[in-house]
Amino acid sequence: MSGRWTGKRALVTGASNGVGLEIARRLAEEGTRLILPVRSRLRGDAAARSILASVPDAEIDIRDLDLARPETVTALAMALRAEGEAVDRYVMNAGVVLLGDAERHLTEQGLELHFQANFLGHYALTQLLLPLLRRSRARIAVQLSLAASHGRLDDLQSERRYHPLRAYAASKRVLGIYAYALAQSSIAGIWGTNVQLCHPGVAPGTGIAADARKRASGATSRLVERLGSTPRQAAETALVALESDAVPGQYYVPSAVFELSGAPRERLAPKAFTNPREADRILETAENLVDAARCA
Ligand SMILES: NC(=O)c1ccc[n+]([C@@H]2O[C@H](COP(=O)([O-])OP(=O)(O)OC[C@H]3O[C@@H](n4cnc5c(N)ncnc54)[C@H](OP(=O)(O)O)[C@@H]3O)[C@@H](O)[C@H]2O)c1
């Protein structure tokens, strides 16, 4: 298939399901070759079959990545760097929220799971890939959430008090802070990369928090379904972010009421992501944690 981005190569995390799968499918429709790192080869192969069913000549390279396991993050980044081929598009899309699960889950390194999988894993992957992304003058989209602006920064790993939504919101806020800081670095360093932020609104048909949704009352799920988007519609904000020629660091969000659904629109990144002192603190914390994991 030939399209606007024929021959370009895109790396999309979390494309085994939901919004990420639709982002990958739309990129394939435009002729983009795909690298889809997944934590389950079974789900990755099913996603590839689903894309091939609609784009028969799609080029799909399934790789291994569990953002909660730092060694897989390093292995993927090092392999891509060693291969040396350009990565022209990059979407940090994977995400998890353990709604309805009161237990605070830790990784093998002892880090809170939302913090590690949603933020630190993407941070480590991106930092390792930066030389390749800069050389490729990559367009980068970072998938946040409506919840991100409300995340608290005073207890990043929910050590004092745990609730899955709080942990999720905090992890997405620090990802937003990182994304904005990366955008500012790319401007200051004249890297030629374009880093944009986005969120999909609400897409009830994905796998995220599926159990909690099943338990929600009929009226609540009907309301969410009416107000939300399909995964394909929800993919649009990331795609528009990838195509954007705006100054790095804009926020692409659904345009309908409360940003729940609707065509993408551009707005300024909220203050929750743009404070440079908070960014310095978060990035220093992240670097120390990544170093500690490497030395362990
Ligand atoms: N749907 C919504 O209403 C909504 C609203 C706001 C923001 N978002 C954001 O949109 C993004 C996509 O979510 P979705 O709704 O499409 O959910 P989804 O259907 O559950 O997809 C999430 C994807 O992330 C992957 N993932 C989760 N944990 C991972 C890990 N440790 N390592 C690697 N990959 C991992 C999943 O892989 P597996 O197949 O292995 O589980 C899956 O491919 C997420 O960042 C989410 O926070 C969604």
C-alpha cells in the first residue's frame, strides 16, 4: 500500500490492542513500516494478523518489550541502535491502569507498577533511542490521559497511600512532564525531532480497565459508551500529533465536550506538564532509578 508516509518506519508501543492497534493500522494504511514491541507474542501476532487483514501488504516487525521489565527495554533499544535503521515515527502509547485492584503491585526492582510501566519504561526506552531518533529526525507522539493533569507529584510511587487511579494519574502526569521537557530540549538543541503530546479522550472499547468496566452499572457504561469514541476514532489525536508541524510541545486532544471524544484539536500543554523545576526533579529521579536498575 502506498500513502503519505510510504517507506517510513514507525515504532508504536502498546499496539497489541485498543488505541495502539488502531494507530498502527492507520500508519500501515499510509504505507508506514511497523515495529511493534509487545509483551506477549501471542497478542502481538494476533494484532499483526488483524492489521494484515485490512492492509495485506503491511510490513510488521514484532519485537519483545515489557515496560515493567527494564532488561527488555534495554534489549529492544540496543537492538534497534545496533541495526541502525531510521525510526521516523515513534508513539509512546502503551499504558496500564489496574482499576478495581486494591493491591499496590511492585516490579522485580521494587517500583510501583503504574510508575514503571507507564512512565519509567518509556523514559528509559526513549533516552536510549535518542541518538537514533535524532538522526532520524523522528516525529514523536506521547499518549497521555485526561487524568494526567490531575496526577499528584508528592507521592509518585504511592508509598503513603495507594489507589490505582491516583497511581495511574501520577504516572501519566510525569510522562507528560517528560514529554514536554523532551520537546523543549529538541527545540533548544535544534534536534529536528518533533515531540508532541496527546490524549485519546475516552475509548470504552479497548482492553484498558476492562474488568472494572464490566463491573460498572449498566447506566454508567451506557453513558461512557455514548460520550466516548471507538478505538479507531481515539487513535486520531496521536496521528495528528505525529503529522504536526507546530512548535514541539503542543497537546492534541479530542474537541468535543470535556475532551471525551471528537475530532482532534491542538491546545497548549497544561501547566501540570510545563514547570521546569518539576521537570528537573522528575528527570533526575528517573535517571537515578534507571541507573540503579542497570547496576542491579
Ligand atoms: N481507552 C481509554 O479510554 C483511554 C483513556 C485515556 C488514556 N488512554 C491511554 O491510551 C493508551 C492505550 O490504551 P488502550 O485504551 O488502548 O488500552 P489497551 O487496549 O489495554 O491497550 C494497552 C496497550 O498497552 C500495552 N501494555 C500494557 N502494559 C504494558 C507493559 N508493561 N509493557 C508493554 N506494553 C504494555 C498492552 O499490552 P497487552 O496486550 O500485553 O496488555 C496494550 O497493547 C494507554 O496509554 C492509555 O493509558 C486510554
